[in-house]
Amino acid sequence: MKVLAIDTTEEGCSAALSLDGEVSQRFEHAPRRHSELILPMMDELLAEAGLRPAQLDGLAFARGPGAFTGVRIASAVIQGVALAADLPVAPVSSLRALAQRARRELGAERVLAAFDARMNELYWAACEADEAGQMQLSGQEQVLPAHALPLPDGDDWVGVGSGWQAYSEELAARMPGVSIHPGAFWNHAWDVATLGASWLASGKGVAAEQALPVYLRDQVAWKKTAS
């Protein structure tokens, strides 16, 4: 299975090429440069592998939630490539991909993935590893203030993502049993590729026009009240 994946969910920008499970990746922490970097990253990976887009089995992208501009960029880029090469697409939850990175790098089995959603809210999902080692959503993705987040059941949860850094004190007090990753922990397209390849192998890929972003909320900025 040959899958090209991208992620522009937050400040990180990355592309990854999975060839039968062997993954190559480009990653850069580059706020506001996603549109400049993502296509060259994709082109480099394909050139190194000696592949054209039409020779791929499919594409995958982190479809959100996340930064609105970044999620829109990923969707637009993937739609364009998928249309040109007539490829199926796997839209992958950004929160689930973050949890998959925690599984890959930290060995975590139960992950509370959180992005800073601004406006005093977090994008939030609980994920648990299945028998194949892939993280699956346990419940729904949500956007909520820290004080309203559901408390996890059981033990051995690991907290990762920008939401844990932005609301560290409140979340630590509310969920004292969670092991919080201490530093920045960005999404990687590597994990989008892993989850996307499984999705595509099962025949669930969607057409380019269905490769849509998921925001979880429509409001993108504070509205000024009338004076």
C-alpha cells in the first residue's frame, strides 16, 4: 500500500510517504508557512521514491479539528491532488493522529489528545489502542472549556497536545491521575499515513470532493459586542 499523507493541523507542517508500512517524512515547525511548504514536501518524497501521484494507492490528510486555516489548506491540497490523479482519500481525525504518535513514540495505550482551540476552549478526544496497535476514538471529538471536559474512566491515561500546555494547571488539578507529556507535541503526517493506509486498505477511501475539513465549531473569532 503506497500512501502519501499530509498534516497542517497546528503549527507543524508535515508530509509522509508510507510504502508498505515503511515511512519517510518531512516535518517543519513553521507557523503560517503551511501553504508555502506542503507541496514541496510532497514533491520531494515522491521524487525520492521515484513515484508519480497516479502510482499511489491513495492519499490521507489530517481533516481536523485544529487551526482553521491549516485544516482548510490540507483539505484543499489533497482535493487537488486526488482530482488530478484520480485517487481515493482517507480523512483522518487530527486528534486520533496525535494519539497515534503518542502510541508510536511513547508506547501509550490510552491517550487524551487535546489542541488549544483558543477562546478558552480545547479540541478534545480520548483514544485507546486496538489489538493492531492503532488508536481508536473512545467517544466523540469535542470542543469544550477545560472545566467542562469529561473525566476519563480508569487509569494509565497519557495527556498530549497543545491543549495540555495551554491549560496545564486547570487540567492537572482536574485530572491528577493523567500522565502529562511535558513539552510541545505536534501532529506528524507519519501517523496520518499509518491510520490512512489502514482506512484505504479496508476500501473506505472517499472521493476528492468528500475530502472535507472538520472544524467542530463554526465561530472562528471573538465577535465584538455592539457599543
